[in-house]
Amino acid sequence: DPNAPISVDPFRTVAKEMKFLTKNIRQLLGSGHPTLDTVSKYYTQSEGKYVRPMLVLLMSRATALTEKTEREISPFSVNRPLTEPSVLADENPSAPDATAYTTASSIAPDATYRSEDSDILPSQRRLAEITELIHTASLLHDDVIDHSVSRRSAPSANIEFGNKMAVLAGDFLLGRASVALARLRDPEVTELLATVIANLVEGEFMQLKNTASDERNPVWTENTLTYYLQKTYLKSASLISKSCRAAAILGGSSPEVVEASYQYGKNLGLAFQLVDDMLDYTISGEELGKPAGADLELGLATAPLLFAWKDNKSLGKLVGRKFSENGDVQRAREIVSESTGLEQTRALAQDYVDKAIQSIAFFPESEAKNGLIEMCTKVMQRRK
Ligand code: FPP
Ligand code: MG
Ligand code: MG
């Protein structure tokens, strides 16, 4: 049936590249210090979902077919501001260490990459690895901050090795990611991914509070959702959007294609985290591979609860004290389950996914483009 919806396994489209990913990441993480080597490679043992590298590879392939332009180097000022405007305010924003423990061979040589028979550039493959390194670094730190006990169905690194080693390993990953990034010799891409690292921390700081105000009995306003979505952009969508943008830049794409890649990543990234916050309410810990219902226990008011709060103002007090009193978590859970919060969260995620698909609609038809569209479906269907 030629009219049947095309179903592509996005993994298959870039399967060959993905096969090398873990091996290359482990090479980027090599350290002559045996304990550091073990701790920093710990999360590469369990198979992650590799959402970010997969998106980078698919975007690289999908944009390979689009129009190329000569890069215009934007006027450079060392003094230009480091902070960006709110992503929601503007829908259209534009050598190995010299330590005894490090050997030159601990960074994967470029020879690892076969250049034949692929429209993905070596620099784009490396970018895919860098995104996974930054993501894994943030998980190492996140599990310390969240006092996690498990991740990917195994004890989390903080439990296995202790907080100190988990934090230091995260820093090591960022260091190695930075070296690999510098080797791409592209200042714009370096700036994008460096900004991501700062954004992750900014998002985590925003999350220390549930609302912009720090009142004990906050009232629901439109700004409540805006604050949550800006936090969500910083902690999740920034990495996905800016790495998609970087993939298009490395491929020499036109400004329109670069911007479309960014919009795809931003909207998919927001949807991805909205679904994550929904699954925290709906899926068992066993299925998730990490404790479920963790957000309320951590004092976090995410989308399902914020939507429920709009209709049930009694939640304000609980939000203000971060569900810290006896019975608060249980009470909040009940109010959310009796509300339309989960449905509204799913609907908002669907809106973002639709926007993601819309932003790359003008890309030429290809298997990779279908893979990017399929990723949107996968995000909405995922259970972990
Ligand atoms: C997972 O969120 C965590 C993140 C998306 C980012 C966390 C960022 C930091 C800890 C700042 C430090 C950043 C770097 C780059 C070292 P979650 O806790 O909601 O998800 P989970 O259920 O998977 O733990
Ligand atoms: Mg966490
Ligand atoms: Mg967290």
C-alpha cells in the first residue's frame, strides 16, 4: 500500500554509526588512573537510549541533502553577552592532558572513522559522541544532587562509588568533551556546546525553586508554566536543540536549515522532558529502570502537577513547602490523578512534537528525515 504511513526504525538509519559510538566514547574516556577510568566509564556499560547522538546523526544525514552555503563568520566580539534571552520570549532565536595518567592514545584517533560510503562527516560523528558525554556528565552530577539509588536498572554511580568520585568523574567527562570539541576547530560549534553546559547548570538552579517567587503560599499565574518551560528548555532541550544546530553547522548548511534544525531540536527536547515528567507519575520504577514518583519526593512540581494546580488552588501551599510535610506527596498525587494534568501534559508534548515535525517539513525527502519524524512518534510512545 503506497499510502500506508512510512515507518522507519530511526536506529536502523544510522545503525552503522551507532555501533561505533560506545567504543569511541570509551576511548575518549580513557585514563591511566584505574579508578577514574572505571568510574568515568561506568554509565557506558549499561546501554543508554542514545537519543541525543541518534538525533545528531539523523540530523547530519538529513541536512546533507539540503542546500549548502559559504559560511559567513559573524562579527566577533569578545565582549558580547554570554546570556541568551528566554527561549519562550522569542520563538525564533536564532590535546590530551599533560598528566602522567593520560596517554595520547586515550583519545580516539580519527582513523576510527571510515569516511567511505557515508554522508555523515567525521566531525558530525564526533559531535554525536560529545553530546552523549555531556549528557552522561550531567547524569553523574544529577544522581548526586537527587540522591538517586538507581539508573538504567543498576545502582547509580553515586551509590557504587560515592559522591566524591561521581562528581569528579562528571567533571572528567566534561573535560574530555571539551578537548574533543576543541579538536573540531569550529568556534561556533564550540560556543554552542559550551553554552549547553552552562544551560544545564542554569536549569538545575531554576529547579531548586518551583516558581519564580519564593513565597510559602505561591499563587498560580501564567508565569508558573513559563518558568517551568524555561527550566525545561535549559535542563533538557538546550542540549538537544544546540547539538542539532551544531550538526547542521558542521555540514555547512544554509542559515535556514541551521535554524530549522535548532527548532526541531528545541521542540522535540521540550516534548521529551514533558513526557519524562509524565512518566514519573504513570510508570512503575521497575519499567523505568530508576525510581518512579521521584519528582514529588524531591519537592519538584512538574507539568502534571502545575496543570492540576491551576484548577485546584489548594496545591499552592504544598508547592510552596515542596511537599515536605507528612502526607503532602500522597495528597498531591491524588489531586494530580483526579485532575486532567496528565492529559494536558501529553497534549502539550504533542503540540511541541507537531512543531518539531513542521520545522523540518521543507527538508528533501529522505530516510533520515523520516527517522527524525519517527523519533517524534517514539518520544510520544516511550515508556522509559
Ligand atoms: C536529569 O534530570 C538531569 C538533567 C537533565 C540535567 C542535570 C544537570 C545538572 C546536574 C547540572 C550539572 C551539569 C553538567 C553538565 C555537569 P532528572 O533528575 O529530572 O531525571 P532523572 O529522573 O533521569 O534523574
Ligand atoms: Mg535525577
Ligand atoms: Mg534531577
